[in-house]
Amino acid sequence: MSRFLPLLRVFGVLLMGFALTLLTPLLLSWYWQDGATTAYDEAFLLTFGTGLGLWWAARRSTADLKVRDGFLMVVMVWTLLPVYAALPLLFYLDISFTDAYFEAVSGLTTTGATVLTNLDTLPPSINLWRGMMVWLGGMGLIVLAVAVLPLLGIGGRQMFKAETPGPMKDTQLTPRMTQTAKGLWAVYAAITLACALAYRWAGMDWFDAVMHAFTTMGLGGFSSHDASFGYWNSPAIEAVAIVFMLVAGINFATHFLALHRRSLTPYRRDPEVGWYLVVVLGSVVGIAAYLALLGVYPDFLAALRYAAFNVVSIATTTGYANTDYSLWPAFAPLWMLFLCCFVTSAGSTGGGIKMMRAIILFKQVYRELMRAMHPHVVWPVRIGGATVESKVLFAVLAFGFIYSVSIAALTLVLSLSGLDTITAFSAVIATLNNTGPGLGQVGPAATFAVLNDFQTWVCSFAMLLGRLEIFTLLVVLTPAFWRK
């Protein structure tokens, strides 16, 4: 039991810190008198009290976290923290724990899938809390912990390595890991502020501007309106969303370097940015032309407006919608779901396997084709002028395999539970890639409330699996992890 005391101490501190974030919706609920104040009071006391109790019980444990502990801590945070994040929803709304946990997991993993309806009539503080969950989960609560915990004498490098998305986890922007985390959060907060101001300028009121800035930068897609961006029917607001969704889909380390050096050079040198923009913008133009040719919209400009917003939204795993794109010819929504599997950059707030892995897999396939024709050729896989190490290449290949197996297995499980094939497959794609809406019964005009409790828990597991990039969660589930 003593080996777990450092974990309990750190988790207790994290839980107390997370409880403090509940003070924002609590104070605003009191100010607005929206009726949800008591729910936040109870949630804050329970969360902070539990964290304080865990810290107190393990306060004399001074051992630092090991690499294995980092994996377990990350899994504990992302599986247990939604329990406490769900408390305000559970206490105020008349929903089950299953649905409240799903909503909290969806927020913290930046998925944006929802089981709630009548969003327009919810207390503003509830919608704000939903947006805050997406924003906090966007950069990763572990990265925030890396910036804060060293001040308390708790090292965080192991957690940062386990949490950071992408295949190249050892890259640091600054000599100290704490400085790296603080720099990433500073850039994240600054761009979020710019997004909120842009939304306000485009026509949103201040509440919607802030709430949607949170969910745009977190690429989470939660909205305060059932119609999502169709509520405003505003090209200007949609244009702002498109720009900032594209920004949030780029590695925040690249944003950090660009702002730090006051230069666009980091964007030109980032091997993902070019592919990312070409694939997304090319898909926008292609689907717009496809919809115009089939007469879905009266002209190309109208088709371009709806294609641009929805393609960028789904490709970046945000999940906003300004129309029911599931009614488009089948190729368009299926292509959009395909894009969400890989388009966003490593180090962004998006989901999927990330563009970096997709590039490596593509180049590896091309290398094997060359080897088939020229068996003795030396053809290294290069990214940004540097040769990809064999250990990275093997890790990416293994990830691609387990990612495909996860999609197939979870789709079969949902199909076995009674869902039709389209709904089951798209629900897995949407949750595993942290995208939000799927097709069929969980399309953009519907919610995940149609699922039964078993199906909801399967989708919650898929969201956690995707957010932790599969291996972090699976490592903890292996028997070898628990051996001394």
C-alpha cells in the first residue's frame, strides 16, 4: 500500500486544485441567481474535502513519482476527475450518474458529444461549466499540474511524458518542464482571449463569446444552444470559428515558438502544418464543389460556406454544426469522419491519431513500395529533414494497429448491443477520436441520449481511450504493470 501513497498525495492536491475551478461557475451562479448555486456548493465541498482527505492521509510520503506511477496517475486523473466534474450536473439536472459521467468525460476529453437537450434553457452557469471542462481538458490538466506541482515539491515530468499527445514525447521547448507547461498555458490562454473578443466583435453576446471561445480552443464543440452555430446563422461568426478551429488544430508548441521568436518560421518548419492545411482546405473546396454539383445548395458560394464550417469543425474534432450535414449525400459526411481520424497536429487540442503519425505511416508505406521494387535500396523515413528513429517508427506502427483494432472491437460491441451499423461505427469514430457527433441516431441533429446505459459506458470508455491515446490506458490494464 505504501507504494501508492505518493500517488494519493499528488491526486489529492490535483483534486483540491480542480475544486477551485468550481468557484467560477459558483460565483457566477450566485450573481446571476440562476438556481444552480446549491449544486456548486455541494460539488465544491465534496471535491475539495476528498482531495484534502487524500492529501492528509499521505502527507508524510515524500517519494517522487516514477515513470510507472506517471502512467497510473494520468489514468486516475482522466477516469476519476470526471466523477467530480459531473457533480454539478448530477445535483442540478434530473439525469442519471451514467449520463452525468458521460457528459463530464465528453467535456474533459474535449469530445463534445452530449446527452443533454434544451440547452437554451439551462442555467448559464451550467453551460459555462460545460465550456470550462472543455477548455481545461483541451491543453490537458496534467500539463497544468506540471506547472503547479513543482511549487508544492511534487515533480511532474513523468506525468507530462505520459499525457503529452503525439509520438515524440521527449521534446522540450524550455530547459525546465515547468517553464514549458507555463508557456503552453500562456499561449493557450492568450489565443482563447483573442477568440472570445473576435466572437464578440462578430455578433455574439459576452456570455456566448466566452463559452464558445472555451469550446473552440479546446476543440470540444459544446454549445449553449441546441442548434449549435445554426442558432446565429451568421457567416461572420462562422468565419471566426473556422479561423480559431484551424489555429487550435496546430501544435501549440509551434504557436509558442512563433510568438516567442516573433516569427512565422516555426510554422514553415513544422512538418505537420503544411499537410494539415492542404488536407483540410483541399477537402473544403472538394466537398463544396461536390455539394454544388449535386444541387444540394443553389450555388458554389453557399456550398462553400456550409462545407467550410462543417468540414473544418469535424476534421479538427470540434463537433460544431450549422446544418444537419448527415442529410448530405453519404460521401461528404463519411469523408469528414475519415478526416477526424488523423488531421489535427500532435500537441494540439484535437483527437485522432494526429497528422504526425499519419505522415510517418504514409512514408513507411511508400518506403515499403520502393523496397518491393528495389530490394537493396536504402530509403530512410524522414520528417522535417531528420530521419525517424526505428523505435519511433515501430511505436507508430503499433499504434496504428491497436487504433484499428479498437475501432473494430468497439463497433462490434455496440452492434452486439443493438445499434445499427452506421450508428455504431460512427459513434465509435466520433468518441474514440474525440469528435462529438456521428451519423445515424447520433448525428449532428441528435444527441447521445438515445443510447442505453451500456452503450453510453462503451462510448465513455472510447472517449477516455482516445484522449489517453490508447497506450497510456492499455499499459495500466496489463498484468505486467502491476507486478513488483
